[in-house]
Amino acid sequence: MKNWMIRQEGYVEEDIPSLGNRYLIGNGYLGIRGTLEEYEAKQLPAINLAGIYDRVGDGWREPINLPNGCFSYLKVDGNIYRLPEQGAKAHCISLDYRHGIFRRETTWHTVRGDITLQTDRFVSMTRTNLIGMRFRISADFHADVELLTGIDCEVWDLNGPHLEHLSMEEYHPEEGENAGESVLLVQALTHEEHIPIAVAASVQTVTPAEIQCTVEGKKILHRICLITKPGECAVVEKYIGVSTGKEREIPVQEAVGTIMAAKASGYEWCLQSHVERWEELWKHSEVVIKGDPIANEAVNYSLYHLHSIAPRHTESLSIPARGLSGQTYKGAVFWDTEMFMLDFFLMTDPATARVLMKYRIDSLKGALEKAQHYGLQGAFYAWESQEGGYDACSDYNVTDVFTGRPMRTFFKDKQVHISAAIAYGILRYVEWTKDESLLDIEGVRTVIECARFYYSLLLQPLTKERLEIHDVIGPDEYHERVNNNGYTNRMAKFTLDAAVQVIEIALKNHTLPQGYDAKALMEAFGKASRMLYIPQPATTGDKKGVIEQFDGYFALEDASLEQVRGRLLHEKEYWGGAYGVASHTQIIKQADVVTWLNLFSEEYDKDTLRANWEYYEPRTEHGSSLSAGMYAMLACKIGEPDRAYPFFLKSAMADLQGGGKEWAGLVYIGGTHPAAAGAAYMTAVEGFGGISLTEGGLTVQPSLPKSIQGMEFHIYYEGTEYEVKIEGNRGTVTAL
Amino acid sequence: MKNWMIRQEGYVEEDIPSLGNRYLIGNGYLGIRGTLEEYEAKQLPAINLAGIYDRVGDGWREPINLPNGCFSYLKVDGNIYRLPEQGAKAHCISLDYRHGIFRRETTWHTVRGDITLQTDRFVSMTRTNLIGMRFRISADFHADVELLTGIDCEVWDLNGPHLEHLSMEEYHPEEGENAGESVLLVQALTHEEHIPIAVAASVQTVTPAEIQCTVEGKKILHRICLITKPGECAVVEKYIGVSTGKEREIPVQEAVGTIMAAKASGYEWCLQSHVERWEELWKHSEVVIKGDPIANEAVNYSLYHLHSIAPRHTESLSIPARGLSGQTYKGAVFWDTEMFMLDFFLMTDPATARVLMKYRIDSLKGALEKAQHYGLQGAFYAWESQEGGYDACSDYNVTDVFTGRPMRTFFKDKQVHISAAIAYGILRYVEWTKDESLLDIEGVRTVIECARFYYSLLLQPLTKERLEIHDVIGPDEYHERVNNNGYTNRMAKFTLDAAVQVIEIALKNHTLPQGYDAKALMEAFGKASRMLYIPQPATTGDKKGVIEQFDGYFALEDASLEQVRGRLLHEKEYWGGAYGVASHTQIIKQADVVTWLNLFSEEYDKDTLRANWEYYEPRTEHGSSLSAGMYAMLACKIGEPDRAYPFFLKSAMADLQGGGKEWAGLVYIGGTHPAAAGAAYMTAVEGFGGISLTEGGLTVQPSLPKSIQGMEFHIYYEGTEYEVKIEGNRGTVTAL
């Protein structure tokens, strides 16, 4: 990894799934896995769409993958050259992660000599629906080349097939400057909602070539026949347009129109404007880390992924937990967005931050319905949110490896801290941007309904002068159905306070929705917040300063991580649930109290923060990619950036190194980790950089680990862009 | 089964465990399993003691079995004759269940002729510590017989060994009329508390015989050598005395004293006084059922078992769930006593009913400590109560058959309805006997503390004007950690009301314990009772009249019992717990709503009672022997005694027919079912007989099933004995 470039030399079949993630390109509207053009469904290629979902039978509801408009392969002298069937003499792929350009270069040895295929592809950052590809073919002999490139309708799905009434056709525009050109066109309808989708592809050859249309099974292809000259390079450009009925009434028009317009502009122009847009993005978002090239590159590679999946093409959409890398986790939006990704956008691209939060406001209806379904009030947001706030989460998310039976899990109905994340995100947006326009009537309603949700969860034990929240799952999912999880209670209190604050703003701005009694709500929420029980640090004993994660946690067996791991009978068995190896011990999946203390660090002294970090870290399995970042950030806040550093790197390299779980039995569960990427950003900027909001406004209090000499980055705050420069312990903030 | 006698002809080795239960004899102080004299530990003989417990290592704490003072076997002409090693020509055992006499008769064929061993044994109903045995040996030739009889110190234990420092000796009393006689004496200390125990045995021969003492491994024996004459019977009488440091400072004195006194009285006298005591018991308790000999015999056989385990020898003790049939269920006392057995004693032997409830009052300390341990107030009675109210219940009661791991169960910490059973029992005792002496200061304290326990469980949701109880297990143990279980809530309300009532009595009788503010408690309990949410019958729809067992029960899958059984992957897998086949369906283990409605039937009309019976019965697995009786009783109350009849017979024949679970893996879990016996009594007398307390006092409203023509029995009420005679639908009650 060097100069904004990652490369992979050689070919290892087992790496196909992880490379698909690591070499992903995207523009927020769609993502293309870093797979080779010749790959078919079994090799997990995907052109994965944001925000459009489908369900078949009893399978999980998931986003759709489009027919693969990038599909291509080569024939030379009548023989097929594709990986892995035809072993290559040399092969490499690379990703220019400064500009979102995926490249492959493969040389095959043929009986007459060597032939090299080189491709570039990008998903346009300026034209949402456009994918550009360029093929360069060169040989050291007069090769008789056929490039077959078109659209493969055999789509890789986890729980499909999602596309029905699929048609493939060759289409010739009748008018305009492209009149008569050959366009390949695939149209289909989604299974559940019959949403039309269209994929169009057209080519342009620089080198003289003969072009025909051909159908091979479920593929419609252009066969481009040309003869290479030694020392010259044959070039073919391809434009792929995609569209769905989600945005356009007649998506086929959009798909075809996109490629026609692009063709008219020319490939070089399309690429250049794409690259310029990326440069513009980096101008505001690049984090320069001095003295530590690994950290520098890992962070910016993380930001590349966040940029690639940012929904800039719309006003209201969020980011799935696995980005646009496929159908894993149902393409659903989790608390990851608000708690881990939001800050990056707030600080580098507030408009996108607004899009993310607008999605939550627009999906309030689903949250209200979910609460009602459980006999509760207010807004209970989806644990796995799809369009309209539909909760894709199942009551049975895990399979018992011993019996093969689905296990009842409680993520959907008991992980109630999700609604607080929405209130937190909205308030943080307003705090950081001072843009109160998000708090229009619906924005205000959203925060109030989140508070009302917690209000309806509150229980007053008859013998105690306090309110409690029972029967929840906190961020540590290994302990189910616990009472008074500190994180959950504190976030509920935050939400109640946030509602009071938002009502005040609404009264000022005249944005209080009708039917709400401001005074009564403020009184009720205020009183509930004051009475809500927040577990406190132990005041004496060997746990002095440590906060019990939930009622009874300290009474659980204090077994070590190694002991607990040693009790596994099956490598894939679930650690949590009712009888998992961790469930009745103090081993936790991920930061829980530490997440809380990181968010509210100003409420505790450093000794308390440290006591909790030191107590919980050895007891944390870090079974979630969300975990390391929270430990990293809190370590910075207790003045121990060197302790933070390995956790920071783990977050920053989550996708660069891979190593996460890729398979659960036969189901692919891998993908990118945008929350870890966001956590890496937060650790760099807020942790090491020490950027925070205090009463005096934006402040910088650097706390650099040994390996980092300085940092430079820009951040937005209250609509103004600032340049931050850090050298050692000194930081300066300059408005631009 | 005829004439108060059950017999088993022939010998089947597999029947050893169940015959051990079916032919049990006992006197409430100890029980002797119906095993043969020659059985050793592997054949599950037991002389099981009431109320004395021991724990070894991490094993379950359980009652102790004494060294087997009944051990005996026969040698003829130098050859050993014992079952099953030496097959018999004829063999039978019988139990005179009118008088608690176990008999065996076995004839072996020897080379010289046939020899028959016949034994009787009884556990004296008049001399608590005495076991009597008589051997009759007859042969059709001059047999050279050795009867070896003594004490076997190799004790069958589930989780032992419990006895340490065991000594075996021959002892010769120096004084008195038995001076110089040979007494076998075994002494030992229990492992945990070093309680001394003693077993003494002595013999008396009518036939001339030579007697020596001999030790064979862990047995100390008398070798009685005699020669039989054809046509005559050699008779040997044996007296066994047992005692423990629980009752006597020097138990060996009691053990020896007991046999010496018995010997002085003579075997015939001892037996006769025992038989007369049984006749006296039957005078007050026999239930004559006319026209249905099976029902008649099954009920009285059930009552035999209740009499055999009734703790008449003490002022404060209760009955374990498996009676005195061994160490199964840790010899612990469950809600079975109050909810299923108490009525029998109230109506036939109120003094014993008082002993049972006194045990609970005396074990209040354990209940207070248990509540405190869980951060609750008041008295949380043990789910599996041993001495002092110690809860023998483990957090891990079930083994996962798939992983071999212990499964976390919640019987101990969440089955909170147990304390209500204690309040219910005390109030029912007072109501039925009008004996307020049980409500002395400690009795009053007990009821108040039970109410205080529920008070501390009450939760007020901030959005509801009612109190709820969350996170419990109801009688249906297949659904764990549910909210607002109807049975639990109603029993909690009962307990709050009971406390108010008891405080009023205490004010009148000056028995209010110090430190209790009567007015404040009555106000608090009264208000809590009024606000406590009791689920109500559905008012419309296909579930009209049916009460939801707990919040969300109706939303569970409504699979049939056959469907659910068909999902089992392993015959021994647990149906409940987090992932059991029943857990996420409406299939329940045992009567739950039906138990509630049976106890409070006067609060609902017959249509409602019927709707619930008809809804829940097909959804009940009847996985507990407690279940059938509740369905039987409620069927009587809805005027359907013929529907009750099969459930009644199931309860009444629980021990007569066996068929219950005997083994869980390698652990013996069989035993007698006194709760089912009690339920059979209640169904006969209160269900079919229609005995109840109304405002007009004792009333009889018979509701006989077709097969029963009439009934006759006595019952005590308010200290007076009544004769009840029922012919068809007419019943008369006459004070005696």
C-alpha cells in the first residue's frame, strides 16, 4: 500500500471473498465488489444497490444486486482466457483509493505469444447512475481477439432470486447523436414490490473492431472482434447505466440516457470529472498523519470506504452496516451509522450527515409502528432498518450449531438503545452544524417520540424512589435480557433530556408538531430523567471506580477470555444466548460501559474512566468490529494514546487486513466495516487530535501516540471549514 | 389389588426401582423402599430419613439414607439363596396398605427340597424409631439353614457418601432384662454437619437357634443357624432402632433403647399397636367410593402414602416432593405440600397440617435471607426447601443433552409464586380449623413478610395506572422469565390481602410482631392489591373467556402437542428453557391458568372456567404429576365430573401404576408422588364430593362421575369431625 494505492499480485482463489470487499468501488448509490470481470455468480460479484430491498419466501429481506453490467471475458485465437480456469502468467489487481478506480492487469501465455488484458473501472462520483470501464488489450503478436462484454443476468444472491420478468435485448436508439448504436438492455421487476430495474451497456472502440450482439445463456454480450498489433494497445470503452423505479418512473430511460450522455462526453471526460470530484472530497476530508505512514494510509483508506458509500445522490438515506459490499446483514442500517460514522460526515461533509439523519426522521413511521407492536409508546427504531424503517431483524438470528435449530435472539425486541442513537445523531448534527432546519416539525416529532418510547419503558419499583429499565440487551450482546444496563439507561436519560431541549428549540422556531403539550412533555421527561437510575462507580473495594454493566453483572463468574474460549465445543457456536460460553461469565462481546463513558466522558474523572477501561478491556472478546474504536477513543481521553494505538489500527485496518468472519456455515457474512472506518476517523481526529466541543467552542487538545509526529486535517464546524494543524502537543485551528 | 392389598408375583429385575416406590412403608420419620432384604446398594434399597440433609463436594444436597438395618439373606446347606442371583421357584411381594406392612415370600428349589422364606416388615406408627421384621422359614426337608441378618453399611446414595467415621460393633447391654444380648450397632457422622447417626439391630428367635456375630465387608450381621422341620415354620424376629443427633444428643441410646423396649414388649404387641394406630388413622380418613372399586382402592392407596410420610413425630416438618422414597429432588419440600397435600391433612388430621405449616413459619429466616440475596424484601421461600428454609435448588437444574453442559434454569430465582403458597397454606389452615394459634407472632410475621416480598417485586410502568410483576416463571415451567403471569399475579394479590387479614387478627390477638406499623402496612398492601394487574378473560373473538397465561402468550406459535413432540431431536431433551421445543409455542408443561381458576373459581362464571379448561387442556403436556389433579378439580367445578374422571384416576394411580420418569441419564429421579396423591384426595372429596366452605359453613354439593354411586368419608372442620354420606346427587353432613 503506497501512494493511495493498494495492489494484490498473483491469484489465490480463496481470496475472492475478501478481495471483493477490499477492492470495492462505489458512489453511495451503488457499490461494485472488487471482483474480476469474468466472474460469475459463484465468485460473488455484485453491483449492490443502496436503499432498495426485496424478500423472497421466508428468506431474509435484503438489498438487490443488479445484473452484472461489468461482465466480460477474452477469447484469443478462439480460446477463452479467464481466471481462474486459464492460469495467468502474471496477474494483479489494484485500487486507487484516492479516486475510486479499480484496475486489473493479467497476462496469459498463449501458443503464439503473451497477451495482456488491463481494465479500469469506476463508479462515477458525478453521474450517479454511471459505471465506466476501459479495456486495454495488448499482445506481442497479431492476436485474433474477441472481447465479450455485456450484462450477466445470473445474479449472486444470498436469499434470492430477487429479479423476475427478466428480459435481455439489444436496443438501437432511433434519435440523437448515438442513433443506431447498439445498446444492451436488461430489464426486470423485483419479486416483492415489482419495482422495475434497468441495466444498459454500450461500448466504444478506439481500435477498429467488429461488434455484434450475442446471447450466451443468461448473458447478453457484445462480441468485439479485433486484431492487436505488437507494441500497440487496443482500447475498448464501456459505459454502463443503471436505474430503478425507486427514483425514476421509467428506469430504462435513465439507464440508456446515462450511457448516451456519457458516451457523448467521452470516457476521458467522465473519468476526469469523477477524479476531480474525489479530489474535492479529499480537500475537506484527508487526514494527514505525519511520521506514521501505516496509520496515515489506513485512515485514509478507511475514509475512502466511507466516501464510496455516502448517499450523496439523495436527501434521505443511510448507510448499511456492511456498506454497499453486498447483501450481508440484509443491507440494513444499524446504530453503526449514528454512533460510528456520523462524526466523519459531520466534520467533512455536513450535507451528507444531514441525509443520514433525514433517513431516520423519514422512517419514524416504522419506528412508531414497531413500538405499538410491542405495546409500547413512541418510536422504537428498527434494529436492522430498511426502507421506511421496516425492521428486517428476525426473532431468530442465530443457528444452534448443535441442533441446527434457529435460536430465539432478542436483538430486535430488547436492544432498545437503538432509538437513543437516533436522538443522539440528530442532536449531534444540530450541535455540530447549528443547522436547526433538521428540527422541522418531523425532526422535532422524531426526538419527542424517541423520548416517549423510553418513557413507556420506565418502571418504578414500588419500594424504590427511582425509575428503572428492565429486560434489555446492551451493546454487549452476549448478555441477554438484563436489568438496568448502564449504557441503555444513560442513553435513555440523554434522550429524555434531548427531547426537552428540542421542545425548547421547537417553541422558539414554531416547529412543535400539533397535538403535543410542550409543558406537560417537558415536565414529564424532565422528571423521568431526574429519577432514572444510572448505575454509579463502586466507591470501595477492589472494583473501586468500576461501574457494573447491569444488575448482577459482578456476580457472574469472572472467568478469563482464554478460559471461556477453552470451553467452546464447536468453533462456530454462539458465545451469547441463554447458554453460550460467555453468557454466565463477565466476558463481554464489545465495549458497553466503555462506550457509555466515551460518550459522556466529561461526567467522570479520569480515574473512573481508567478504572473502567482497565476492568472491562481484558473481559472483552471484541467480537464486533465496533469494539476496538471505543476502547481506542476512551484510552485517548485518559491520556494514554499509546494504549489506544493498537485498537485504533485494528479499526483502521478492519477492511485493509480483513480477518473478520467471512462465513457462517454456508452463508456469506463478510463485507466492509464502515463503522470501524468511522471509529478510526474519530480516534484520529477526536482522540489523537483532541478535537472537541467545549463551552468555548471548537478546541484542539492533541494526545499523539509515540509513532505520530503531527497531523493535518480540515473540519467543518457550524458551517465553517477549519484547518487543523498539530505538531506534537500543540494544535492550531484556523478558519478558512 | 384387592382388600387393601397390592401384590406382585414373580421377579423382573427391571421393576426394582418402581417397586421400591410402590411398596414403600414409612411413618413420617423414615421411609423404607419396597426392596428385598438381600438387596445391596446397586438395587436401590433405602432407609430414608426425613428432615436431615447432607452435602458432599459440589453434589446436590440431599437427605441421608441410613445403613440398611433390614439387610438379610439365607444360606441353606451352605449355599446362598438370594434374588436375583439364585432364581426362585415362586416369588411374590405384597403390601398391606391398610396397615403399612410389607411382605415377601420366596420359594427356592434346592437339591434336597424346597425352602420358603417369608418376611414381614413395618415401620412402627407408634414408636417412631422402630422397624420390625419377622422371618418365617419353612422347608419340606430338614434344612440346615443360616439366616444372615444385620446392618449393611454400603449405602445407596445419589450424591454421597454422606456417612463418615462409620463404626460397626457388637454390643451387649450390661443391665436390664436384655442384659447380655447381642446388639449390632452402627454409628457414623454425617459429612457436612457431623450429625451422629445410629442404627441398632437385635434378633429374637422362637425356634432354637445358634446366633453369632459376623462381619462381611461393610456389613455386620447376626448369623442365625437353625434346622427346619418339615411342616413347621422357623420364626426369627428382628428389631431395628434408628436415631440421629437431630433429635437426641446420644442417638445410640435411643436406637438401642428402642429395640430393647420393643423386644420387651414382644413383636406381636409392637405389630398390634402399629396396626391399631393405622386403623385409627383410617377411621378419620378412609374415603369409601361405592360402585367403583378401582377408584376406591386407588384413592385409599394414595392416602396410605400420605399417611406413611406424615411428620407426626415432630411439631415442625414438611413433606418432600418425593415423600420418603429416597434422595430424588434432594428430599426437598416444594409448593406441592401447601397446594396439593395440605387439604388431606386439614380434613383428616389437622394436627399434622399444623406441623406442615409450622415448618414454613420456622424456616422464615431462610426465606428472608433468600429475598435479601436477590436484593428484594420480605420472605422469598426456597423453591426446594431443606432444613431452616435452605434453598437446595441450583441455578443449573437441567443438563443440555446436546452439549452435556448444565443449563441455567430459573426455578430458584424466578418462580416467585412459592411464597404465596406458604401464605395460602397458613390462611387455609386457619380458615379450615379456626385455630388461630398458628398465627402467633412468628406466624403473623411470616404472612406479612410474604406480602412484603411481593410488594418489593411490584413495578409500576410510568405509563400505566397499575402494578405489574415481571420476569417470573409460573407453574408452567416451560416458559421462562415472563411478565404478568396470571397465576403469580393473582397469588401475589392473595398474599397482600392475606397480610391485611392477618394483621387484623394480630391486632385482635396481640400477636403483631414488634416493629411493624399495622396501619401503614395495611394501607400499603391494600393499595398494592387493588392496583395489581390481574389478566382478564378475553371479551370477544375466538378466545372469548380465555385468560392469557402471561403477556404475549397468545402471540406464541399455536402448535399442537403432537407437532411439538415431533420436533424433539433427542428423547431426553428439555422441552423448556430458552430454546426448548415448547418454549416458543403455546404448549405448557402443566396447569397454570387452570390452577389459578381452580383456587379462585368463585370469582368467575362457569363459562369462563370452561373456556379456559377447554383452551388450555389440549395445550398441556402434563409433564408434571401436579397437572392432572388441577384439571380434574376444575372439571368438577364446571359440572363435568366425567371429564374430570380420567385426570382423577391419573393422579390417584400415579404411584400405583408408575410410568413416570425414573431416570434422567444415569441419575435416578423416580420416587413416590404425594402431591398427586393429595390431588386425588381433593378431587374425590372436594371435586366429586363437592365439599367446600361457603358463607353458610361446610357444604356438600356432590357431582359424581357415572361410575361412582356414592361416597362416605369423615372430615374435620373447625375442630369437629363430620361424617359425610353421598348417594347420587344428595349429600349429608353429620357432626360426630
